[in-house]
Amino acid sequence: MLIALLPGDGIGPEVIAETVRVLDRVTDQLRFETAPVGGAAYKAEGHPLPPATLDLAKRAKAILFGAVGDPDCDRLERHLRPEQAILGLRKELGLFANLRPATLFKELADASALRPEVAGAIDMVIIRELNGDVYFGEKGMRKTASGRREGYDVMSYDEDEVARIARVGFETARARRGKLCSVDKANVLETSQLWRDVVIEVSAEFPDIELSHMYVDNAAMQLVRNPGQFDVIVTGNLFGDILSDQASMCAGSIGMLPSASLDASQKGLYEPIHGSAPDIAGQGKANPLATILSAAMMLRYSLGLSAEADRIEAAVATALEKGARTPDLGGKLTTTQMGDAVLAAL
Ligand code: GGG
């Protein structure tokens, strides 16, 4: 099975390298092809998502993605910035459903930003819509009548976009504890009012699921106050981006959270939720576990290799149990040593 490896920028290549070592250990059914993406692709080929990279992503059975973002590219025109590569892949491949499990490994209770009695209960999936919202609405920079610069990003969702992500939310809740919380800002935003109306309409198909609604500001507070109340959260692109980063600190570190971005047929792009962390790139300080856990999701969701996925997740838990910690978790292991610890547990 062909896997597209898109390591990207900053710490992306380091965490992907450890993940490939782990994948090679659990299965010989994968064939890897690597292509540049993000700032690395811009520097090599003049575009963050070159046609050959997109072609590889389309041909592959699944995509393993590192991270994009490069301070050297900050002043480029928006369509050439590294982040456009991941937005382009999501749009071109129809990857509309981003699943971000946030679970606190019991061994990491000390690393959570929360009090131990609160942190112990974290086991949720945040589902972030990926193809709409301010990310893809009309945007630009203009001058007001009085000559001031004004930036704008239009937030929009149509009802079909909301209904399809709502169904992913309900189905995910059905396979877990049966609770779905839809997060919006319906007291202020028109898009959120539509979001809430459509989620309620779709709920008629899922009478067995307990549905609740929460404003995003309250959700941010509840994630810290009582994260154990959440089973599945479904929300829009921008709110999901922010809330899942917040949830990652409850789960110990942003270096621990994997993600899957799926299309309607379970083809997927798998990546850690963290970015390229240019400040620590090349120093062996990055935690590869979020990428290794993303690879486990890839085996389970896109490749039908659930037993191998279970083995990887168990090995990560064992490595943590034995005290393996990168600096983000308060330890001293290098990226490669953390990869070694997972391999040893396999
Ligand atoms: N691995 C995640 C990553 O590279 N994130 C960089 C980024 O800017 N992503 C945009 C987004 O997630 O909305």
C-alpha cells in the first residue's frame, strides 16, 4: 500500500523519520514515497504544494504529514505561504472531517496543565470541520473610505457542509459513549445559527445520541473546568483549531495529539496537530509521539490494520510508563531516543 510521506518544515522531518521506523517494525505492507511540501517545497520548487506532491497525495492510499510553517516565508504573498499547502490538500482531496482525539495517558497526569483530579477524566474526540469557515471564505485587504487599511475574512457555511460533519460527529459518538456536544457562537454569528439549526435537524437521524450545544467561549472554559463531561465535540474550522490546541495542554502536551483528516471514503491525511516549531527544529527536542499516534490512526482508519494500530498505541503507553519523556513532557530524551523507547516497547 502506497503511503505519501510529506515531512514539510521545521520539526516535521524529524518526527516523520521516527514514525517510519515504527511503521516498518509493525508491518511490511507499506511502501513510502516522499515529496516536499510547505516552506521546503517553496524553497525547492517555488510553490508550497507542487503538482507532483499533490499527484502523489492523490495516488497514495493515505498521507502521513509532518508540519508546515517557516518564518523565512512570513512575508510571502498568502498563496505562497507554507500553510497554504495543508489547506490546499484538505480542499483538493475533500478532507472535510478532522478527528482529534484528546486522551490523557494516565502516565502523564503530572504533565497535564490541569489539577490531577480533573485531568484524570480526559478522553474525548474533537471533530473539526476542515473545508469551510473563515479559512476558505473571501478574504482580502482594502482601504476604507477614510483611507485606513482593513483586512477581512468572510465566515460562511452552507447547510450541506454542516450536515455532513454533524453526521461524522453523531457516528463517532455512537461508537463511543453516545454524547455529542456541538460548539458554536449562535448568540452572535449567523453561520453559527445555521450550524445549530442543521445539527438539530440531523439529530433526528440519531435518536440514541445525547446532543448538547455550547457557545465556544463557554466550551473553552469547560475544557479546563470539567473536561470529563466531553465525549465528542463537533465544531467549525476556526473554533476546532483553537479548542483542540487547548485540549492538548490538558492532555499533557501538544506533542501528544494526533489527528486524522478524512474524506467521505475514509481516505485520509494523518498529522500531529502541532506545527513546525522552528525554534526547536534540528535540535532533536521534538516529541515524535503525536506523529507516531497519527500513524496508528492511519493504520486503523485508512488501511484496515487495526491490530498493528493497537500495538503502536500500547507501545507508546509502555514507553511512557517506563518514564520516557521528551522536554515538552518534562524529560530529557531526544526525538530519536523517544523513537527508540517506542521500538523497544514493540
Ligand atoms: N501538523 C499541523 C500543521 O502543520 N499545522 C500548521 C498550520 O498552519 N495549519 C493550519 C491549520 O491547521 O489550520
